[in-house]
Amino acid sequence: MPPDQRVVVVGATGAVGLEALRILADLGLHSSRVAALASPRSAGTSVPFGTGCIPVHNAETFDWLGTGLALLCADAHTARRLAPVALRVGATVVDNSSAFRLDPAVPLVVPEINGHLLEDHPRLVANPNCSTIILLVALEPLRRACGVSAISVATYQAVSGAGLAGLDALHAETLAAASGLPPARAPDSPFAEPCAFNVFSHDSPIGPDGLNGEERKMIDESRRIWDRPDLPVSPTCVRVPVARAHTQAITVQLSRDASEEQVRAALARAPGVRVLDDRAGNRFPTPLHATGADEVLVGRIRPDPATARDAAGRCRRWCLLASADQLRKGAALNAVQIGRALRLIPGIGGPGGPARGRTGLTMAVE
Ligand SMILES: NC(=O)c1ccc[n+]([C@@H]2O[C@H](COP(=O)([O-])OP(=O)(O)OC[C@H]3O[C@@H](n4cnc5c(N)ncnc54)[C@H](OP(=O)(O)O)[C@@H]3O)[C@@H](O)[C@H]2O)c1
């Protein structure tokens, strides 16, 4: 990226945008090289960047000239409107919304899996749905080692998956319940049900096939990223009273038998995966372990007890528990990794230079 260009974060006041700014600051990007944009509602406020703050500009009136990379962290409608504006001034766009994910002309990228799609230097890249990223990063090492023929997954999704409004609802409802009030939905909650002390089917709309929007995304996007249009994927997506980081109970059917040693070895050396599987201590992936981490945590690694094992103990169906910070690897970090792979985010020492902070993975996938 030319030295006078900047990284623009749209939706900088939201859950994903704030995380993107945190990661950019951790990478050592100077505040003069980043611009924070949001709706007219937030124009004139400021957001944290590193040890200071930067102003929030109105995305409607912003002068986009000099933008090298635009990280869109707003809703799909805003993305459809602003992506062409950024592209017109020569910027590259990475979009976190669902606007372009199924557009055949737009690559849908998880760097650890299909980062080669960035070699053509696409100008518009879609960031997959958070649950899809977490699922596929956990399973990619097994796919490479043995092939994957089917996936069944149940999700336990944090309220911040619905943005800052989801977090606010959880806090307000928890405080109300702690003060003795009966569980009730907060007035401004994005959810139809109370989220504190409750578990409910994912808040996305249900289609005629009975799948909710999140489940449909996991199916469609997994098939697209792995280029397996017929891959059987059977998800059930559920919201739980967790602030941040999604958890998934996964059963995967491999194309070939594998031993537990093979499964563990594949996961242990995979980029973007950290195995947390302490049977003696009963310590496995949790949202609290995953919060703030770059990797997808994987544990509870075991053969499906309902499947046949051969004399050597090998089998095809394996059960895993995964947990990952959906605001980092499920959104902002994946987008920043794409920007870095495209050489559009300078770290200390210029593009591709060494980063500081905790984003070690950001380097590992370049
Ligand atoms: N949350 C997650 O875990 C997650 C994971 C993966 C992908 N995503 C996707 O990432 C995007 C952002 O999600 P979020 O959770 O960060 O939502 P959020 O917390 O509700 O934040 C939304 C952001 O979009 C901004 N915005 C709204 N209308 C705008 C406009 N007309 N022009 C410019 N900015 C506008 C908001 O600005 P104001 O503050 O001014 O309203 C705010 O900064 C969504 O597309 C979401 O589907 C979210």
C-alpha cells in the first residue's frame, strides 16, 4: 500500500468495527493511517485506538480519496451502498456482512483454507459468517488429512453475534434479574426472547425449509469455501447467555478411517487451531477461554460412540467441541488477515513487517 494511503473502518462504533480497530492498533498501525466511519448518528464522537482515541466520521459525507483498504463492518444494506463508493476511488474492500458472500464474482475467504484466492488480488473480498469460519477452521486439518464427507453441528452462540445491542440486552437483563425482577426481555433487545438465563433458537428468520438464516449460511458458505456444492451439513443454531465467543459441538464424518493419534496430530499442527483437551483436569474449550484469542480452540476429541471402529481402533466419525471469539477470528481478525495477505495493512516496518500485540496468527497465515 502506498505510504500515504489509509485503512478505513466502516461501522467503527459497532462490535466488529471496534475489534478491527483494536487489532489494527495492536499491529502497530499509526492512528494517522486509519479512519473510523459510522452512521450520521455517531459522527463527531470518538472511538478507542491504541492508547488514545480517533474521531468518527459520517460515512455518508466522507471523502474516500486516499483509501487503500476499506474494512466494512456494517450491515449488508450499507455494504451494498458503500462498497462501490470505495471501489471507485481505487480501494480494496473486505466486507463482513452477508451482502456478497454468495456472489460468484466475489471470493469468500478464510486465509487458512482458501487464501490462494487472494493471489489474484481481488478488489472485493467477502468475509464468511462467524459460525462458518469457526466450523471450517476446526475441520480443515481433518479435511486435509482424511477428507470430510458430512458434518453435523450444534452451536451455542454468544449474544454479541447480534452486535452491541445484543450485549446491552444481556447486561440489562442480567442486572434486572440480579435485583430480583423476574426474567424479562430488555426493551431495546434485538432478540424476541429474554437472553439472560435463557437459551433459544437463533434469532435469524426461519425459511420455508425450516432452517433459520444462520443455519442456511453455515450450509451455503461451507459448501462454497470448500468448493463442495453437495457437502451434507446439518446445523442447529442456538443463542446462549454468553457475552462473547461462539461454541460448537461438532460431529464430522471423515472420508477415510482415522486413528485418534492421526486426528490429534492433524489438529495439533493446524494453523489457526489450538487444542485444549485436558481430560484429567476436565478443561476444554469455553467461551471465556476463547475470548480475545486468535485461534479456534478445539477439544473433547473422541470417536463417535455410535460408530463402528476397526481392530486398530480407527473410525470415520469424530466428535469435537470448538470455541472461538466470533468478533476476532469470526469477523474482524479474519478480515484483517485478508488485508495483510493482500499487503494492504502495514505493520511496524511497513507492509508485511513484524506485528506486535497478540495477533500472532495474523502473521502465521501470510
Ligand atoms: N457481531 C458478530 O459477531 C459478527 C460476526 C461476523 C459478522 N458480523 C457482521 O458484521 C457486521 C457488523 O456487525 P456488528 O455486530 O458489529 O453490529 P453492530 O454492533 O450493531 O454495529 C453496526 C455498525 O454499523 C454502523 N452503521 C449502521 N448504519 C450505518 C450506515 N448507514 N453507514 C455507516 N455505518 C453504519 C453502526 O454505526 P452507528 O453506531 O452510527 O449506528 C455500527 O458502527 C454485520 O454485517 C454483521 O452481520 C458480525
